[in-house]
Amino acid sequence: MGRREEEYVTNPEHFALVVIGAGSAGKYVAQDAAESGWRVALVESGRVGGECPYVSCMPSKALLREARERRSGNRPGSGTRAWAQAIAHRDAVASGRDDGSAAAAVTASGVQIIRGYGRLVGPRRVRVTLADGAVRDLTADHLLISTGSKPVVPSVDGLDDVEVWTSDRLLSDDVLPASLLILGAGAVGCELAQVYSAYGTDVTLVESADAVLPQEDPIVSHALQQVLDAGGVRVVLGAEAVHAATVSGGVELRLADGRQIQADRLLAAVGRRPNVRGLGLHHLGLRDDEAIPVDARNRVRGAENVYAAGDVVDIGAFTHVADYHARIVLAELGVSGRRRDRDDRAIPRVVYTEPPLAAVGLTARSARDQHIDIVSHVGQIDETARAAAEGDGPLGKAGAHGGLVIVHADRRTGELVGAAAIGPGADSWLGEIAVAIRARIPVTTLMDVVHAFPTWSEVLSGAYAALGEELA
Ligand SMILES: Cc1cc2nc3c(=O)[nH]c(=O)nc-3n(C[C@H](O)[C@H](O)[C@H](O)COP(=O)(O)OP(=O)(O)OC[C@H]3O[C@@H](n4cnc5c(N)ncnc54)[C@H](O)[C@@H]3O)c2cc1C
């Protein structure tokens, strides 16, 4: 018996790896490590699988699919009936928000799931408070913190006294409100605005910046705004909410310019913050009100054998980022894959509206902030043969095949540094640009890439050619 095994026998609460948070990042690492023979404890206070399968990505994508079908006439009948069908699809996709089969698969891989709230009581000591109030004290050779994020409720006068909905709650609720006020036109706000408006809800999307998706290139943000407008969403930009109050049957929001908006429901979609409060991070010398600082191998700065992954480190709150962090940590632990630094240059950002908006790498503004001299080109999707074959139409109308892509190349290196697109299938074909950025493929080589005819991705052939001319 090795030293480690002896330790496990004498102390059954000692593990090779303790993971706090069984979401996309934590579940992945725990399962792979256990399958490689590690003794693993996975501490989870909610559902095994975290947010994505039950209350975020999957139910929202299921509803967006139904909304798309409804807009294109494939879900006829009254809004209420079609909504009931959409909710049934959403709940089936989200496994009825039941984590039973996910938990069974994790347990089958050899992980010990401990259902309770975990917090640090020492650098690699975790105290878990179980549902019945009992406590378990775990120690670990290695610790992973993957506790995700929480929605931010903006500080607006009076908001504490009104009922504020978050996306988790809305995506678990069956009611189709007559009107919905969404604060924040980021990915979550835009997606849910499009869902509810498809079923006849009167949706107002209020954003303090002067564009929807204000972090993206203005040309795609503006195109998405047109799509939302055309779908009946009232988009109010540059609007500062100053006061909220409960009124009969709903909520009233007053804006700084004096306008008042009333709705049955108020959804706060102004962003999320890392879930760190109460975790006892001071035992690692860290603050409990900001993202966990990690190096390029997801090692927590200043703490030995402690890692953090996913939303809690706040480097792009996406499931594919959580998965990427998990792969980096698994390599670092020596479980699987080559040890390497993370590369954050080519992380895709997608909004699954119809049509989808996808972006990767830098925007013109972030390139400028980094003092990178770029050349850019805008390509129009309705100039592709595919758009002609599918039947043309202005962006935003049901059945339309318009859209655009903007690509940015570094003038000095001749390589792509970023792109954004809105249009049919953009969420998939923009992946090509993620590869180009990650692999630093020169534009001169990209100009030689053959895109199948007639595909949406042919818009990239024209864009690469135009960039090539500029760079020559
Ligand atoms: C509406 C919405 C739609 C989205 N759609 C997409 C999408 O289409 N594509 C995409 O890539 N991303 C999407 N995201 C983002 C995605 O959901 C997150 O980036 C992803 O789930 C993060 O995974 P994670 O492992 O970091 O955290 P989570 O999945 O949140 O897991 C963290 C887990 O830790 C547990 N936990 C927290 N604290 C403790 C504690 N102290 N003790 C024990 N357990 C604890 C929580 O209960 C939770 O289960 C969406 C988000 C929202 C809100």
C-alpha cells in the first residue's frame, strides 16, 4: 500500500482532489480525474451539472429554437398554446431540471458527490455543511474552486422593494407575461427578448449604453438591434434607470430622462459576478468580492495546488470557457493532455438569436486599446450564392438571409486578430476564424482556403481577399 492509499484509509475524509462546484468546469475535472484513478470528492450545493443544462444555456436555446419555429410559421395557433409547447420542449431539454442521471454518471465514474455547501477553513481544507446541518471536514492534496457566477442586480433606487426576476428563475417558470421589461441588452437580455416577443409578450429592452451588445463591433450590434426592432422588441438605448416601484400587477421603471415604463415583470440581465462570497477565500490570501486570480495554467495565484476554473475566474462566462479551463487543469494535474498555458485570444462569443451573432478575438475598439494597428473589411452575406439560393430578404424578417461579417487583421503581422458576424449559421462558420486566430494563420494562407459552393462561409473568401489586398 502506497503512502497516499494509507492516508485515505486512516483518514477517509482525505482526497487526492476536492472540487467545490459541480458545474461545467468542476464536473468535467472531477469525472476525468476519478476515471484516471484519483480519489475525488465533488461538493455541490445545487444541481450536479451546474447551470448550463438546467437554467441557462440549454433551456434558453430550446426556447430560442421554438421561437424561431413560431416566427417562421411552424408553430401556428394561439400564443398561449404555442407557449405551452415551447415550455414542454424547454423542460424536456433541461431534463425537468432533475440532475439524477448526471449525478449517477458522475458517481459511476468513481467520484464521491457530497451534497452541501463548501467553504474553505484552511488552504486545502473544506468544510461542507450538508442539507441536514451536519458538517464534514475534507482535506485535499489538490483543490479546484469552480463555483460559477451569480446574476447582478443593479443598484437602482427602489429596486430592493420590487420583484426582480433573474434568468435562472425566468427559465424555470411557465408563465407567459403580457409584458416584460428587461434591464440589460447583453447576450442574455437579447436572447430572452427575442423568445418572449415571438409569443406576443410586449418586450422592452432597456440598455444604459448606446448599443445592444455594447462590447461588440458597432456594425454587428446595430444589425442585431434592427433584428430585435423588426421582431417587435422595443429597444431603449442610452437609458439610465433611476427609480423602480411596484404598481398594480407589475413594476414601473423611471428613466433619467423622465420616461416611465411599466411591465408585468422585470428581468435583471445586466451581467453576472463570480460566486466567491462566503467561500473563505481569505484562507488563500484572497478577497471574497472579486474574481479568483489565476495564472495561465488556472493555478490560483499565491496558493499551492489550488486551481480555479469557469465563471469564477471571470475570463469570459461561457460553457466552452469552463470546458477549456477544465482541460487546462486536467493537464496541469497530470491527468490528461499536454501541460500548457491557456490561450485566451480566440474565445468565441455567441448570441443565439435568429439570426445568430458570433464574434471572436478583438473588436476594432479592443485592438485600438491594445495599440494594434488593424485593417478591417466588411463582407455582406446577401452577396453569397447561398443567399440567392435560399431567397433573399432584409435582415430581421422571418426567412431572411441577410447579414454581414467584419474581419480585423493586424497590419504588422498580417494575421487575423478578430471578427464578428451576424447571419445564418454564423455561430458555426465563424469557428474557422477561431482556428485562424489561435493558429496565427497568415491572411495570405487564408486567401487560399477553398469554401464549398454555395455556403454562407463563402463570405469569408471575399473578406480574406479584401484584407489581402489591403495588407499587400
Ligand atoms: C441565461 C443564460 C444563458 C447562457 N447561455 C450560454 C450559451 O448558450 N453558451 C455558453 O457557452 N454559455 C452560456 N451561458 C453561460 C454558462 O451558463 C456559464 O458560463 C457556465 O454554466 C459556467 O460554468 P461553471 O462551471 O463556471 O459554473 P456553474 O455551471 O454555475 O457551476 C457552479 C456550481 O457551483 C455550485 N456552487 C457554488 N458555490 C458553491 C459552494 N460554496 N459549495 C458547493 N457548491 C457550490 C453551484 O450550485 C453550481 O452548481 C449562459 C448563461 C446564462 C445566465
